[in-house]
Amino acid sequence: MPIQEQEAIVDSLFNIPPSEWLKELTHPDQLEHFEYIRGLNYALYWEFKTYFSGLPSPNHTLDEHGIKSVKLMTKRYLSLYCMLRESWTLFISAGKQIRPDFSNIFPNPGAVLITMLTNKARAMLEECLVGYLEVSPSKRGEFNRDHKKLQDHEIPKLKKSTSLRGKSLEEVQEHYDKEILNRDKHATGFAGLEILCIQVCRKNALTNSEVKEELRRFNELDDKLHKHIQSATRKTKAYAWKDGQKGYSAPGGKYEFN
């Protein structure tokens, strides 16, 4: 990765989420959620910085689950970057079909990665800005178990268990790409760009052996990250956001708001 892109990624992570987003927050629970997002990106900042520099990571303040999550996220993003760099011409061509100035918005793969990181943070913040939203870690885990079946060796099992029997691999993948967009309506900005990247890289992997191998590695990292998050949040209580206030699940299927 060029030095300029490395520096741009690290500098951007240091300022994600931007302080201007604070203007949209009114409740202490929202501010606490903002600080959680900032802490996660600060950990990613150090992980990327130490990866590029070769120096040891100072993320010792994170717990075991946090350290593993951040390391897997970093490796996953870097793997996606590698595939995207090898698929850059195809990516820009696909993007220009969405908007003509796509290459001006994204002059290099590093700029795409920065936007994905920013959009990910924004998607996390959006959940506390909607009027009402219920969040269940267990339900997200169920979706992740289905989504990981998109790995080639799982496709036959997925077809037998759904209405997708007889569909091609590409049609099945497209179906689940749409499911990602519909899973969390507030996260579509983040998911849309990442899905475009993955779709282009899948296409390139059909004829490019280097991209094919990196795609295999990306799928493995993606699977490990989903499994780790699922394991780490297995005992996490469901919660809901209501007018900026966060409430946790209580007996009777209700949520308690202070």
C-alpha cells in the first residue's frame, strides 16, 4: 500500500467519528454510544498504525474480546483493500454506472476504505438516532450464520434450506447481498459500498487467481469475525433505542427505560 494511502487511513481513523456528529445528540445515552464508537475506532487507529509501522500495539486497555475483534476487523479491511486494488479498473467502471463522478470521489482504494470506515461508524451511530429500534444480538447471530453460507462450499446446503433451489451461485449471492441491506435499514450506506466492492472482487476472482486466493482469505476472516462477535455477544441482553434513550430487555418482552 502506498505511503500516502497509509497515512490518509490512519489520520482518518483518528478523527472517526467526527466531533460535528455530536450536534445531533441530545441524550446522555447517545453520548455514551458515541464514545463507544470513538473508542472502537481509536483502537482500529492504533491497530492500523502499528501494522504499517511494525511497532507493537498499545491496545492493552481492551479486554480479550475487544483485542481479538479489532485485530480481525483490521485484517478483514486490509484483505478487502488488497482485492480492491487488484480489481480497481472493474470497480471504477461499476461505480461510474451509479454516478459519473465516481472516480473523483474515490481516487484510490485507500479513499474507498476510509469511506467504508466512516460509514461503518455512521451506521453504528444511526441506531441511536431513529425514533425506535430494537437490537437483538442473537437475531443478528442467526443472520450471520446464514450469511456465512455464501462461502462456496456452503452454497448447496443453503439452496436446499431455502426457496433458492435451482438458482445460480451469483443469484444466491445477490439475494443475500440484498438481505444485508434490509437487515438494518440505518446501515445501508455502509453496506452498499462494501457490497459493491465484494461483488466486483467476486467477478474478478473468476479469472484472476491472486484475487481468488485473497477472496478465500477474506471469507475466512469474515467468518472468524462473525463467529467471534456471536460468541462475545451470546449473553448480551437485547436492547432498544427510544427517542435517544437506551433501554434493556426485561421480563414480559418489554424494555426498561430510565
